[in-house]
Amino acid sequence: MKMSLLAIVLALAVMAPGLAAAAPQAAASASQAPVIKDPAEYNAYMGAIQQKDAAAKISGLEAFLVQYPNSVVKLDALETLMGAYQQTGDAAKVADTANRLLAVNPDNVRALVVLAYTERAAQKWPDAAQHAEHGLQAIAKMTKPEGVSDADFDKQKSQMSGLLNSVAGFSALQMKNSADAQKYLRAAVQGNPNNLEDVYPLALAYLTANPPDYVNGLFFIARAANLASGAGQTQIENYGKSVYRKYHGAEDGWSDVMASAKAAPEPPAGFTITQYVPPTPAQQCAELVKTKEPKDMSFAEWELCLSAGTPQDADKVWSVIKGKPLQMEGTVITAAPEKLEIAGSEDDIEAKRADIDLTPSGTIPAKLMPKEGSTLDFGGTPVSYTPSPFVMTMEKGSLLKAAAPATAKKPPVHHRPTN
């Protein structure tokens, strides 16, 4: 949000009130303007608002408000005073005058705009959101000042609506209120499609929602990348591309999204992005069985098919390895003379969970007993398995060589296939 927009809003407060106060002698012809009946009060007011110097105007208006606290032009005087304080750069006085305005008229739009803007800058998100939302409601009640054209009045309302939607949406985003962030920021972007300061937060409002709206979010992050420049453009596009890859499964089509977002401020009719749906474990097993002989699979792949494959695919794998002597490598989980519990897949090694019960052909001598956590080369014959939790039972076990220490470097054991 640019300070120039707030300055425009405040400038309106400086210009409009001068049109609103009718002199006592003009009361008969004034249709809408408040009429100051006391000539001294009228002269004091006009003398203050006609000052060219901001400091002199402030002094005159403050004195006027003290002398005439119930003046019919009190609202106009306060709005002009607020604009004068803005000209001097006194942000605290601008906010203080805005609160004085709201005490007189709770629906004063310019005061609500000022407070919403300053509270956003101070990161007072609930207050900023409350004043911004109130301001949007109050705009609908505004009446056109006398002497202002319809076109100028509509432009003023549009500018203030844009600023208030921006503040309300950005504040909601900071408070993790995705629904309100999307609603208000989308309205702000529709009013000013090329404002990166609203387009980028709108993209985040969609992408960080629970659940995320990836189609809208990716369109507007691409739109933001097109609007940005330099290092910011690269960072935004890289972020968008990474989210796109996660959702779509690959980068193909990303350039089309960028092109669509460059050509149009809103997603065009029919715009969509296909979501990648990873195969289920059963589907992964089915693909393995099609492309690989069971005898050539790793232990982790056997485990996948035997624990998650369809009965037909599990039978194809089991019929090949059941009763066949195997030589393998694993990590010792527990060791006893009559039984070793071993982890054969990398996932179970990391979880320190046994997926093989190995019964040796004979009692293991104490001097050959492997240590828990050591890496072991062994042989055995599969005789049965349980699918969940997966455990393969092997008999006729033998130690092929002495177990390596747990700290020894060994070739990695295959993970179960992942998405």
C-alpha cells in the first residue's frame, strides 16, 4: 500500500469541507450545506480553513473547535484539521484527530481509513481489520457533498474502498483468517489488478488456507511474479514453481500458467491445474510386478507387495521366494542363541523395528553372537509371513560372516518405494 493513496484520501478532507459551510446571508439558497448562523463563528471558521500554511490552519482550527465545540461544521473542521496534520507529517495527531472525528460520527469514512491504515502500519491487526471493515460498511452510507461531481465522488469512494479492502485482507491474512483474507484482497485486486502489494498477499491467502486453494493461489502467485521485477520476481516465481511442482507432480505446464496470468488479471474461464495423485501402495506393487521379476526385487519391494499388494500380486511374489534359500543383509534388533530379530528394509532399520524372524540351523555360539544394532550378512529360507505389521519368518538361518559393528559403513539398504 502506498502512502500516496492515503495522502489522496486526506487531501479530500482538506478540499471538501470548504464547500460545505454556507454563510448566514446565503442560508436561503443552500440546499445541503450546514449553515453557520453566527457571523463571528462563520468568520472564524473561514479564516482558519483558508490559511495556506498548514501550521496556521491547524492553529486556527484548533482554536475554532475550542471556541465553538458544538458548531454545525465541527465534522468539516475536524476533517480539514486531519488533512492539515497529515501535511505536517504528524502521524500521531492525524490518528488522534481521526478518533475525535469518530466520537462525533462513528461512520466517518475518512477517519476509518486513516485509523485502518495507521494500525496496519503498526501491525495492530485486529484494530486495523475492525476499522477497515467498518469503513467498507460506512462507504455505502456516504452522500455526495455539494459541489462534487458524480464522477469525482465515485472515484473517491473507489479509492477508499480499495485501500480498506487491502487493509482488511492483509490484516486477516496476518491473523490466519484465510476466508476473510481471500474475500477482501480479491476485491482489492479487482479494483486495482496491477498492484503487486495486493496480488501477492492474495496468492498467499489461497495457498496457506486449510485446505489450500491451489488453482487460484497458483494463478495469483504467477500473476505476482509477472508484476514483480528483479530479485523479487525470481523469488516469487521460484516459490510458485515449487508449489506447482508439489501440487501437479512436475513442472510441465508452469509456463502456460505464467502466460495466462500475464495476459489476464483473473483466472480465465475454464482455467484449472491438474493435481497429481500418487499411486497407492497396491498400485505401486502392481507396477513392480509388471516391470520386475520377484527374484530381482529388493527386500523392501517384497515387503511392499506382501504387506500392501492385492492378493494376486502378493501370491506372485510369495510363490517365487517361499522355500528358496536367500542371502541378505540387515540390522540386528535382538539376538539370542535360538533366534535373531532383524530389520531388512531401510524404513524398519530407521524405526529399529524387526521385519525378519530368523531361526538358525543350530545354536549360535556366544563368540559369534552378533551385537544389537550391528549390520549382519546372513542366509535363510522364507517359510511364512504376516502382512501387518510385516514380519517374514525364515528358517535354516546361517551367519555368512562376522557382523560388522553398528558404526561400520555399509552400502545402503533399499527403502520401500515412495511416491
